[in-house]
Amino acid sequence: MPKRIFSPLILALVTMALLNPTFAKDAVPLADDPVTEQRLIVISEEMRCLVCQNESLAGSRSDLANDLRREIRILIKEGKTDDQIRSFMVERYGDFVLYRPPVKPITWLLWIGPFVILLGGIIGLIVYLRRRNQGMPSTTLSAEDNRRIDALLKDAKSSSTENLHD
Amino acid sequence: MKAKFLIPLLLFMVLVGFLAVGLNRDPQEIPSPLVGKQAPAFELPQLADPKKNFSPESMKGQPWILNVWASWCVACREEHPVLVELGKLQVAPIIGLDYKDKREDAMTMLALQGNPYLLSAFDANGRVGIDYGVYGVPETYVIDKAGVIRFKHIGPITMAVLNQKILPLLGELK
């Protein structure tokens, strides 16, 4: 019977399925209390992972990110403030770790630059519009113009009525 | 203004200029805030002899090189011959910082490829690496007599980096 042949296979598969969870990788150790973990997430979401630069420190799975989260946990447990933790990171990796770089002379261009360009654009637009308006011919009509318009309109009317009769 | 039609061209040239500079930069290379500052102190067991410790304090009075490496790091193998060359020149002691490595693996690598280091400190959990702002091995620091970091190179040292940057700087620091 085919059933006989398959049953050891099924048994083996079921055993493997049952054993499988024991092979699962251990979860990364979390801090014991959720308060620390919450603060860790808030702080590390504002930081760049140095290895995979498009990921935040909170979301990255790189080894270094793991180590840095471990350090931040320790700092939180030591009772350091968020600012102290931030400067711990900046002292080592520079402003680059912060997604929100601080406003200081070297970052002025970064912070103010877009507004300067916007202002330049607005001024340019105003100047352009003013110049264009000045270049336009005056639209005031003289008495002679009005007479010609009347004549033309009259012509148009009579020709259109003629067309109707056709 | 006859040359008005040149304005878009000029703007384009400016754009090309910005892109030429921006795109030729390596985004992996982050300027280190540690250059110009005192090298962080630490005390770690040595790679070859866990009973002995190493501390940067002991290097004061001479310029030296700190090279962060690991046996698992492919780029370190690439730079290793350059370090061996540098070691032969005897211009400055090279101290290794074996970063998150296994002792046997590291010893095997040095046995196979030569050991340019005066000694290596063994940073098992990478804690000292964090103090030095290490984010990609290999990294190399040139530290002066007073213990101030004068230069940092991220990624493997090439002969060009050695000849154009590290050796002239060491000559200056002597």
C-alpha cells in the first residue's frame, strides 16, 4: 500500500516541523523594561545608521546598529538625558548621524539655502512681470479707432444677414 | 542684452559643476569629528597574549598608527600587504585594533599574511571601536606625540594613500 511507504516520510516531516523552532535565531536581547525600549526607539529613529545610510539606527539590522543600540540602552539605564545620548553619538560619528542636523554656521547654507533660492525666484518673477507689463502697448482707443470699429461691425452684421438669406 | 540666450547654458554649467563635485564624493566617507582631538583612552587585552594589556597612553611621545582590522573583513586582507610594506619602512609603530574578531582566526591571518603590527589590541565586543567612531573596517588613524588624532582614513589603505598622505604626515610629526 502506498500509504505505508509515505507514512515514514510524513512522520519525518512532522518531526522536522516540530523541531524547527529550536533552530530559530535568538531574539536580540531587549531591555527589561518597555520604557527604556520606547526611549531607545524615539532616539534611534532620529539617527542614521552609518553602515546602511538610508536606514535609521532604529530600523537597521547591521551589526554596528545593534552595538550602538546596546550602547544607547546602557546610557539610558545610566540615567543620561536624550541630549547627552545625542552628543555621545555626535562626538563619535559627527553631525552626520543626526537626521536633523543642528543649526550652526557650517549648516546655515543647508537650512537657509532653500529659502534663499525661493526668495530669489519670487523676486525674479516680480521683476519679470513688471517689465512685461511696461513693455505692453497702451490699450486706450482713440476716436478714430472707435469709428473704424463701428464701421467694421456694421459691415460684419450686414454680411452675416446676407449669408442667412442664402 | 545680446547674451541673454547664454543664461540657461550658464545655469546648466553651474548645475554640472555641483553634480561633478557631489557625485565624485564617496558617501561612505564621513568626516570624523575625532580628527584634531585626543585619541580616546582605553585598556584592552592584547591579541597575542590576553594577559598583557594595551593602552594608547603607553604610546605617548612618538607618532603612531592605529589600524582597525579583523580577519573576517575582506578589505582588510586587501590592505594587509600595504601595511606590511609600511611596517618594513619602520617609520612609526603600527598598533592593530582587532575588531569583533575571534582570536584563533586573527592569529591565523597574521601567521599567513605577515604581521605588520607591533601588537594588536583585542576589541571583542567592539566597544572601543565605537569610541573611535569605527563604522566600517578597516579604518586607520595617525596619532601624534601628544596623543592627538591627526588623520583618519576609512577603507583600505592603498599605496597612493600611504605615499601621498600618511608618510608625509608622519615625516611632519617626527
